[in-house]
Amino acid sequence: MRVALAVIVGYLALLLAMFLILTVVWFVLGPDRAHRPGTFELSHAFAASMVVSALLAGLVGGVVARRIAPNSTAPLILAAIFLVVGLAGSAPSWQSPAPVERPTTFTMVDAMNNAPPPLWSALLSPLAGFLGILVGGKSPALASPDEHLPSHRAST
């Protein structure tokens, strides 16, 4: 039960971290540098930031999973789920749809709904997140304090 909770909460933490990082990047770059001129097609800078954010968010998710279920396979399960879901979610990028023309004013939600990432970013992001989860889930420096305590068995 604890492993399942760790995977679910780790995944939610990962998604929240990724959303926050990409939101900050989108506002720092601004719509005109996050997208190519006149379209919702993502710029290389924003597409690359998606890969980096997946790695960083993966670290967060891995740490959270490990803190909830120390000495378990929770980070490995989380990493596998993230990789499968991420690669499956990249399917729209396998085709090259015509870029959607972008209006003068639009919201970030409009951009999210009309801007599939380029194929390289769509494929690298799940891999980066997978690695981030594994590193975050294995790092001894990020372990919970009770993981370092020796186990005491009743002596007979």
C-alpha cells in the first residue's frame, strides 16, 4: 500500500514540478520566444526547456517516492510508468501536423492546446524524466533520515 501511495504522490509531485517549471519558462521567454513567429510551433529554446524540466521534475518525483516508501521499488515503478505514459503521449509528435496560426492575443492554455512539441523533445522528455526519477529515487543524500538507521531484529 505504501509503495502505491509513493508512486501516486511521486507522480503528482512530478507533474506539479513540471507544470511550475514550464510556466516560469513560458513567462520568462514570453510568447514570442516560446513559439516560432506567427504560429504555435514551439521554439527550440522552449522545446529544450521541456527536456530539462522533465529531468528536474523527475528528480522531485523520485525523491518524493523514496521519502514515502524508503527501501522500496517505488521510484523504479514510478520511472517505468512515467516512461511508458510519456512515450505514449508523444504519439501526436510522430506526425508532422501543419503549424497552427497563432492569433495576436492568446492565453497559455491556448498555447498548450495548439503546440505539440517537436519529435526530438517529445521523445527525450520521457527519457530525461525517467533518468531524473531514478537518480532522485537512489540518491543517498536525499534519503529520509530513518533509511540510515540500522534495523534492529529481536535476538533469540
